[in-house]
Amino acid sequence: MTREEASEAIGFISDSRIEKYESGKSPVQPEEVLAMSRAYKKPALCNYYCSHECPIGKEYVPEVKDEELAQIVLQTLATMNALERARDRFIEITSDGQISEDEIADFVRIENGIREIGRAADSLSLWMDNTIAAGKIDRDMLEKARRELKEKDAGQGNR
């Protein structure tokens, strides 16, 4: 998009303001990043902003890599398999509510695996957002399926 096209698509940011962002003369505000990510159909812009620009996000939000679905699935399954093998050790370590010196290395290894699962979940969410933005999955259909599943799960929980 040209700056003019981007300005028109966003609706409330002028082309001259976009030029200031691009040249580093002016900082971008969170609501502007959100609007740009929607206009450009690039959901990863929000994660990039949070993980690289926002002072809180720099500390707490990991950068999510834009990966292919197959890669996300394989990484997730590999990590889940490793965690399955470590499950009994995890129970041993945490059953007394304390982590001793001889347990810490194994605990950190398991903790890292759990963080990997979290990153994989974030990557899957980004993949889904990108797929929706590209028009390959209908957002309304997806939301309907999510609502129906939530209702079904809630109904099963009441039994």
C-alpha cells in the first residue's frame, strides 16, 4: 500500500503521520498499531509492537514467529512427547511443594518445555489470525463454532 492508501484504509491516521512512523520521527501508539494491523491484514504487527516497543511487553510478551501450520504442529507434538516422558519426574519434584537443589535442573527443563507449548499456542493463534485476515477462514463461522463448543463443554461440565 502507498501511504495514501494506508491512510484511507486505516481511516484516522494521515499519510504524513504514517511517514513519521516510517522515518522514526514519531512513535506509534498502541491503538494505531492495532488499526494498521487490521488495515494491512498483518496481525503479527501487534505482537511485534508489544514484544519490541511497549515497555511492559518487552518484559513479558515473547515475540511470536510467523510459521507454517505443519511446523507449528510438529514442534508442539515433539514438545508434548518430551513433556509426557517427564511427567512422572514433574510429579516427584512438585509433590512436596518445594524444589530442592537436586531437582532444580529437571524442573527448569520441564518449565522450558511448558513455555515451548505456550509459544506454540501463540504461534497457532497468530497462524489462525493470519488465515482469517487472508480470507481463508470465515471469522463468523469460526466464532460460531467456538461458541457452540463452549456451550457444549459447559453443558457437559454441569453433569
